[in-house]
Amino acid sequence: MRSFEFVEGSSAKFWEIDLDGSEVTVRWGRSGTTGQTKVKTLDDPASAAAHETKLIAEKLRKGYAETTATTAPASVSPPAPAPAVARDEDTFVFPEAWHRHRFARRGSSGVGRFTPDPKARKVVDEELTRTPGQVTKVLQAPTTDMAVSLQAVAWLEGHADATPLGAAAVAAATGLGAWQHRDRLIAFADVWIAEHGLRFAAEAAVELMSLIVQDDALPPGPRYHHGKEQYGVRHMRTGETRHSYYSDAPVMIALRVRHALASAPEAEYEQVVAALTPYRGANAYARAGTSLVLPEQLAWVDEDVAAAVADADDYRGSVLLTAASTAAQVDALVQVSRDSMIFSTLAMLTTLLDGAGTDAAGALFHWLGNEWADADAQRRLLAALAALPGDDIMRGLVDRVDSKYVAPALLDAAERYPARALRLLAEGASKRSVADLLRAQVLAHPEIVEPVLAELTPAAAARIEAIVGDAAALVVAPLSAVPPLLADPPWQHRGKATKPVVIAGLACTDPATISWSAGERDAWADTPFHRHSYQRSTETWKRRAERVITNQTAWNEPPTFFVEAPEEIARPVLATWRSRETWQAGGWMRPVVARFELEALPNALDLARRTPADVAPVVAPYASPEIAVLMADWLGRLKTVRPVALAWLLRHPVEAARALVPVALGKPGLPRRQAENALLALRQHEHGDTVRGAAQTYGPEAAAAIDTLLAADPLAALPAKLPAVPAWAVPGLLPPLKLRDGSGVLPAEAVANVIMVLAMSRIDEPYAGLEIVKQACDPESFAEFGWGLFSRWQTSGAAAKENWVLDSLGLLGDDETVRRLSPLILTWPGEGGHAKAVTGLNVLAAIGSDVALMHLHGIAQRAKFKGLKTAAGQKMDEVAAALGLSAEQLADRLVPDLGLEPDGSMVLDYGARQFTVGFDEQLRPYVADSTGKRLKALPKPGARDDGELAPAAYKTFSALKKDVRTIAADQIRRLERAMVSGRRWTGAEFHQLFVEHPLVWHIVRRLVWGLYDESGTLTGAVRVAEDRTFSTVQDDETTLPDDAIVGVAHPLQLADGLPDWVEVFADYEILQPFPQLSRQTFALTPEEAATSRLTRFEGITVPTGRVIGLERRGWRRETPQDAGIQGRIELTVDAKREVVIELDPGIAIGAMDIFPEQKLDMVFLWDITNGSRWGNRGDGHLPLGSLDAVTISEVIRDLTEITA
């Protein structure tokens, strides 16, 4: 193996190459890391040798130096720390990657010879004619001085005596109304330089800075180009300013000229200085222009900074930041600048840093809090701070580490300035997030630990020494204990691909079929959607059919037509009609499919191809060769539709295999690979025999070929291109991965291979080797490793291309993973991470434990983001359907007992001591020692306690308290909703799920439970006594038959018996978990019952926060409409009815304080399946009297509370 190294500034990289016959192995990465590995197999050894020579030559050209020493055999042991090399961590080295963005000045690093862009003249000519007649119109306007106009025409016509002022006037006229073209207008600078020289270009740039395009007949202030004004060009006057919030064309052109001057010969540079000196007597904008072009003239810059501050001119204050070179100049200008002009582009920001360096740090921190600094600007500013040396700068990042986007920047800074980072992280490691970064820094840079320790306080030094001690205490497993997959992985020995067997002439001609699961067709038929209303129409169905055929309809009329029209009229239209609209098609196509089944397939397929993410699920009941090929395509190509495609394959395995075998044996190419992958997915999900059976129907040759495909070693089934392992995934910086047999932790090289296994795995299709790794590794250690990997991904910016890291939590995670992940899932949609949150739901479902599904259900119930709530509900429905339950029935069964005894207690073993912990009737935790004495809290493990048992027991109790809090809040919320919605259980379910549960029974015994007949009428009521028997209101013990119908009694149902129950609960001092017996009840007036609207609340204005608070009662805001406004909040009564509150002005999503109050414009009951809510026509409105008394009471109660 030959080794090479590249060192520049704070960057150090290695590159290694090894030749073995016809195989070339390359390893590369940052020095001190294990890096990445790539293996390429050539046709023969000679080709491999030539390839090696070529790669080495390329590296040498790039500045790599060979460091090859004696060759040693490959080892899975971690490399020894490199000897410490002192770095200069106090000098700012302008990053090479920024050279192409910044506008240089004389003395800037990395400045090469300037060559004008050869395409510049073409760009300028295009801009001159972009708006026909504009330049001529501006030059002939009354505001434009005749002398300026003549000079501009002279430059346009190419006269030899053209002046810089004329050239500048043309550029100014061209830039009118073209702020979005400012990057193209820079080409004027290149044209001036190429055609007239640097001196001319510099004068023209200064002239342009001093000009303004203005209609003097208009009042002063910001100008907007509407095409009617008579804009002309003239020099700026005293007191005038520009009104651009971004770097406009004059600034960009001046900076481009300056960039050219950076490498100009000294004589030519001095000519420019002499030419611009007279402009120091011109207007303030011309003077600012001279400082932009010649920032080396420090006296000029000082004068212009002082003048901009004195004039409070925010435009000049902003642009002069690109000429600043001292802290005094930057600090003064920041006070009057338009901040966004600098941080809105990398070009302006890096230009500032090129001149001011670390003196710009204060401004950068100041701008982080600017309201105009969006996500990109925040990242840009943080990247700039990460490049700057200095304790105060890095300390500022450490202090902000928990703020969004900061952690990746701090990691970058720590890599540039490792000793400083180690020192400052050790000082601030009291935060968990900082402590994690400190551990990573210590392990990544062991060579600097010793010298840094001498500079630290005892407390900071102790933190580092503890990390070093923990790392040293780890026992690395011997090579013999490492699974072969990880010691010598197959992806490092990829041989030549075997020639594929092609069998021509195979085709699947199976007809399309449709099959429904139990109740599915009826559910689809009842799917609500925004129907078109025909209530006020006198049109015949035939006339409506003609309009549907010719697409003369509103978007929602065709689906309404196909659902409501007589079949003999709708069926012929469906055969030829194809929808123009795809909006909400995933909803409205379901009832169409349910009604017409196979006749609707062409329409369903057409829509699914156009919007697969929305409509793909609609194809689920169908099976055909065409669908099978489409699903195989989606399985491998569309991440968002992949779960739907896999679900279809598993729903129709026979039809899928029959259709895909011919494609999998067809000519090589993408369709064949997709078909093969789909068949392998069927094999992986235990349908291998189904695939073999399908292949046999195509003859023995096909059967043999498919047998070969299915029999291939799953470990050899590698992606065509191995995923790139990110640079941040350094094995030594992740939690140690213990082997299950106790032989030690995996060595670094083996851990790197574990990361590759995870990178090749998807949550629904893990790489075959993952199971081998899971069997070899300790489960708790593997889960912690997965969380460590996830945390590094989060800290490094959570790049979408590395989403496999989030997937890996579903493959490795445990209940502790669930507890950590669930709060993040709830917040991600508010940070623009809806897709990530939905993946998080898949992770919870994949973990699949009771705790995981409990949290999934909790998200489905309480997520404040409608999209996330809906997705969680759908995921719960999927899990429940697989078990033959409803989502609510599944949720009942998911309440974990947490390992508690039937009385709700648990014994915790400390070795020398034991403690009993449990929860009282209000689910408050208690602790008792072995004598039964109650303690204030569980004691922390002491020196005499068992070193393993005691910490584990203490951790168990901490997790137990968290889980009980979650369970209590969730169950109380669910039981209150059950009372309001009229949910019922059988007596057997009530015993099993509630009374016998060690936690839930504490809640249910504080409620009154109703007994109902088949019609829903209350026939009696009971409570659960302290001994888990049942008592009546007379305190008589009673029994509850298994076939009884039980529910949480609503006070309206208890009627005359309510006072007696109130007395019983008062006598026993039972505190209810939510208002039941004390609940206020309400009723409609006769007039209200006859109408659809609850007018008593209409027109009342309430705080927006109160409206949002209705979501705790089951109300949900509508999907954001135009401009992100939610104009309605809705309460679903059943599958066909909603109570709707229309709001004015509506809630601004993501900025709720914009409209702090809402007027309840209209409150009404609406039939979801008939009519439109838009407008006040009342189409689809229903009388309020059609609601039951409990629902009416609860709606009025909710509205009474928010309007009180």
C-alpha cells in the first residue's frame, strides 16, 4: 500500500492506494479518522496497474506528498494516536473554498491573474434589449441631463471618445426594475475592462455609484417600476439615498472592478488611484464608490465610514462594510447598516471577512439575531464564525450550541482549532450537549490532550481525564470474536458480475383483478371529500355528463358526478374521461373506485402515475402486470412511495410474481433490476416459494434462472453504488459497541463496517447482514450506538441524503430510543421537517414495542401539526389493521404495565438494599424501604451498593416515572374523549384492559361508569372500588357480566342520579381525573335546533390562543390555505358530519401573533359528503337538532369557555 498526505492551513487529509492483482483499493479521509474505502475491479492486472499509476499522478498534481513507510498487514485495531503537531490557532487563514465567492482586494490570499469573462459582451447586449426601448426611454426622460444622455449614446454606439460617465449611465438605465438580474449586470464591469481598460472601468464604477434612476416628478422615497413613470438618470443629490435591501448592481460592479485590481500591476494600480482621487470631491456616493474600488486607501475608508454614520445612511453603511478592515470601522457601520445586504449572500459576507477577519465577529453574532436572517443566512453566518480564530468567538458558539444550526458550525470550528475547542468545551461541559461534543473532541484528538490539560482548571481537566479513563478502560475484542461480516466484509471483495440469463419472449398476460379486504370497499365508498353541490342546479344528468366529458367543470365536480350520477350515465363517461385535476385525488378517487371497481382502474392508474405520493394507495386493491411493473419502479426509485409499493407486493404476492418474473429475465437494464429487487423483497418477506411457483409457470429454464436469483447469498446483494459514509461518522467518536458474548467492544474498523451495514439498510428492507450484526452485539449497547450515530447526524446538520441514520433507529432502537425520539418528532414539523417527522413515525412503528406504539398513539392524539397527526393516525390504523383491531382498540391494548406488580408496585434491587416503588391513586410515585417506611425519594446508589444493579435500578425508576406521566396524561385525555364521543367496551374488555391494569385502574376507579343497552340507553351505573370490585350508587357490591356494554357516563346521561353520585364521591373524597360529575351541561333552544348555525356565538371576538386551545378538546384547524392562513377550526362528529367555526381573519400558520384575535364569523354543522363550506349559501348544512344531546352540550361548553 502507498500512502499520501495533503496539508494546507488547518486541513490535513490522507489518501492510500493498494494494488492486488486486478483489484485497486483506495482509502481516503481526514487525518486521524478511518476514512472511506472504495474498491474497483479492472479487467486484468495490467489495467489495474495503469489505473493505479493514473490515480497517483492525479494526487501528486493536486499537492499530495507520499508518506509511504514499511508495509504492515491490515488490522481491525484502531490506529495509534498521531504525534502531536502544534497548530497555529490564532491566525485567520481565509478558507480556500471561499476564494471563488469573495471580491478580493490587493493583498488578499489566493488571488490569481484576472481575465474578463469572454461571454460578458453577450450578456450585456442581452440585458440592453431585455426590455425593448427601456434604455432609450430613460436616456430621453426629462430627468436625464442632456450631456449625460449624449455621453451614454456615445458609449452605446462604440465611439472612441466614450466616457466612463456615459458607460455608467447606460448601466444605470439597464438596471431599472432589474434587481433580480443584478448578478448578470456585473458583466458591465468585464466589458469595460476588456474594451476600455481598468482605469476606465474604475471611473465608470464610481460614476455608477453616484448615479440614481429617478422620476423627479415623483415624491422621494422607494421607487417601483410600473412602466408609466418617466424615469431618468442623474447624479445623486445631498441627502438622497438608495432603497435596496440587497447588494444591487452598482455595488456588485464596483466590487468586480476591485477584484480585477487585486492582481493588477503596480503601475496600472497607481494610475487608477490617481484617476479616482478627484472623485473624493464629488458626492457622498461617489466617494463611497472610491472606497469600494480601493479599500487599501485607509484614509478614504475612514472618512467615508464617519460620513455614513453621521448621515445615518444605511445604504452606504452597508456597502462600506465590504471596504472595512478594522474593528472600529465594522462596529461603527453595523449601527447604521442594512444587515441583510451583507449576510444575504456568501459573496458579500466573505468579502467582509476577507478585509476585516476576526474584527467582523461582533457583527456576525449581532446579525444572528436579525429577523431577516433566514435559515440559509443563519448557516452562512455560523460558517463564517466557525472559520474565525479566537476564544470569544468559539465561546460564543459554545454558549449557543443548543440553538438551531449552531452545532454543525461548532464541529467545524473544533476541527479547525482543536486545542481551543478542547479547552473551551471542557470549561462549558456542564451542558449535556457540550459534554457530548467534548467527548468527541477528546477521542478525535488524543494527541493534544496532554498539552491542553496544563491550561485547564481542575474541574475542566477532570472532565477530560474521565473521558480518557473511560476510553482506556474499554476492552477491544480480539479479531477472532469479530463476526466475519465485519472483519472482512463482502463489499471489499466485489467480483465481476455474472452474465445475466436472458429469456426472450416471456410475457405476463394476466387480466386485471380487484380484491377487497373486509370492510374496505364500504369504507372507501364513504370516504368524505369536498363535493360539488347540485342542490341549486336544474341541469339534467345528461347535460352534466357532457360538461364532464368536455372538462367544463369545477375541480371537484367530476368526482361528485361519478359518485352521484346514475350508473348508466356515469359509466360510459368514466371509460373515456381523464382528470385534469390531481388535487386531493387520493381522497376523491376512493369512492369512485369503490363504485366502479375495475372500470375505474385506467383513471386510478393515470392519476397515480402523475401524483404517486397522493394517489398510489388508491391502486392497492387492484392487481395487473402493468401495476406490478409500476410498483417495482416505485419500490426502488421513489422513497416517499416505497412503503406503498412494498405493501402492494405483499398484498398481491402471486400476481406480482407472475408479472415480474418475465421482466426479471428480460434484457439487462433498469426495468430488469427493479423487477429483480421486487422479487427479492418478496423473498425477504417469506414469499420465496410464491416467486418460485410463478417462475415454474414460464418453464424450466425460467424456474432455474429465478432459483439462481433467489439462492444468491443475501450478503452479496449489494447496491450498485455503495453509499458514501459521511465524514462525521467516525467510529471512535461513537458510543462503544459491545459484543453480546462479553469479549469486549468492536474495534474501529469493524465499527466502520457496521456503519456501512446501516447505510445500506432501509427501515423496511434492511441489508441481510444487519441481522448478523444484531445477533453479535449487545442489544442495549447497539441501541445506544444507534442513538449516538443519530445525535452526530443531528449535530452535523441532518442532511437529507443521510436519512438512513434516522431509519437505523427503527432497526436498532429500544424503549429508551422511543422516549428520546418522540419529543423531537413533535417539534420537527414546526422547523420545516414534516417529512423527517413522518419517517420518525415509521421508526416508532418499526421498533414496535408497547412503549413505542403508546408514543405513536400519543402523537396521533395530541400532535399540534395536522399533517403529523394525520400521518400518525394512519400509521396506527396500519398497525391495528394488521392485528384485526381499530386504532382505538389497539391503543387500549398498548398501555404497558411497565413491569409493575398487579398492585402497581415494583421492587428495585441495589444489591445490599431493596426498595419498593409504586404509584398512588393519583399516580404520584412513592418509595418505601425494606421495612415499609416511606421515603421522600429513591436514594442514589452508594459505595456499598452493587456497582451494576444499583445504577440500573436507579435508571429504571427514572424511566418509570417518565413513562407513568406519559401514560397518565394520555389515558386521562382518552377517557374524557370516550365520554364525549360515546365510546363503549364489553364487560370482559373493561376487566382486562382497565380494572386489572396496574396503573390504569387508579384512573378508572375515580370515574362513574355507565351500563348501556343495545340502543345506547343508560340502564345503570357503577364505580370501581378500592378492592377492584364494583359498587352501585347505593354502595352495594355488584358484578359486571362479560357481555355488558360499558362506557364513561356523561352527566347528562346520569340525569336524576347525578346528585347521588356527587354525594358518594364526596363521602369517599375521590378526586376525579377530569370534570365528570361537576361538568357543566348545555342545550339548544328550539330555534337553534331547527337551524344549522349556532348564532349565539357568532360575531364574538376572542384571543387566538383560546381558539388554538380547542385542539385539546379534539378540534382541529384546517389545512393552511392561501398565504398560510387557517380560516376554520373543525370538530369531527362522525364520518359524515363536522361542526365548523369560520374565523376572521384566520390563524397565520407559523406566526400566530400576527392576528392576536379572531372573530367567530360563523358556527355551523356541515355534511362533509354533500355541499361546500365556501361562502354562506348553506349548501350541505345540517340542522343542529340532528346531533345528540351530549355532542351539543360539549360543543356549547367548548364555545362558552373560549368566549367567557
